[in-house]
Amino acid sequence: MPAEKDVLTTGEVAKICNVAPRTVSKWFDSGQLKGYRIPGSKDRRIPVSELYRFMRAHHIPMEGISSGTTRVLIIDTDTEVGSVLHRVLTDQTTYEVRTCSTAFSAGLECERFRPHVVLIDVHITDSDPRSIVDLIRSSDAMQMTKIIAMSGKLTDGQAQGLRAAGYESFLRKPFQVRQVVEAIEHAMNLAA
């Protein structure tokens, strides 16, 4: 599903849910799946946020949502770390990778890019990283986004407490590329 898409056709929804387009039309016509009709046409459109809600409510596997290229957003005020991660992940994986060094640019990029996975340094200096987590968690379009914390300064106890704050996992700096890829792959497998 393209990152820019906010609304899907019944055919696209059918592909994501692994059902026939006629089944999606029945869901729509019965009112189970909300959306709208194109004026002057019988064509239906379903907002992505509504599809997420519907899939969760009916326990439909979410793996179809994240098919295609995994989008990874790196948020780190240390631009050297961000650029090295960007270069290595782009060279060694098929991920689409973007980087940000401020909370403001991260918020804008989250809305534009709709990442599947966010790697965030919990010591981002211009904001409380919890505000970025809250932004992601409150966005209907990013309900499936996985957030991985990064830090070289946290104690083991503090690192364990990150799950309660909304993070899927934690990477201790300095880390190996293999560890980053494993954390991303693990987070993506949680989405299925």
C-alpha cells in the first residue's frame, strides 16, 4: 500500500484482506465497513483509518497492510548516527529510509511518510520523546507503526520501562547493523 494513500478502492481493500472485491462491497453495503461512494458512480472508497479499525475489530491479519517496502524513520539529534544508519540500511536492505534530527521535523515526516517502523533516540534534545510516541499512537493512520527506542545512556531498569511507555523494543548504542535489522524485522512480525 503506497505511503501517500489515505483512501482505498474496494479492489485494494480486497487484496489487503485477501478476499474477493465482492466481499468488500458486501461489507460496505451492510455498513460494517465505512466509506463513501464516488458521486455519480457506484464506486466505493474506504479511508485507511476505517480499514484499520475494521480489520482489528474482525481479527483480520494485518500482514497485507505492510506488504511492499518497509518504511523506516530514524529520529536522532546526532546527525552522524542518522546518516550512517540511513546509508547502511539503504545499502544492505530493501527498506525505504528517512531521517530527522528534530521533533518538529519528525512529526511532519511521520504524517508524510507514514513509517512502518520508527527508530528514535530517547534523548532527543528539542522535545520529550514521549510526545512523538503519543503523536504516533493517536494517529489513526499510524496505528500499526512500531516504535523502537535507541540510547547509550539508559540503565537496564530504565530500558525495561520503555515498553510501558509505548516502545516495542530497545537498542543500546553503539549497536551493530544486524541488531537494528533484527529489531526492525521483529517489530514488523508483531504487526502480522
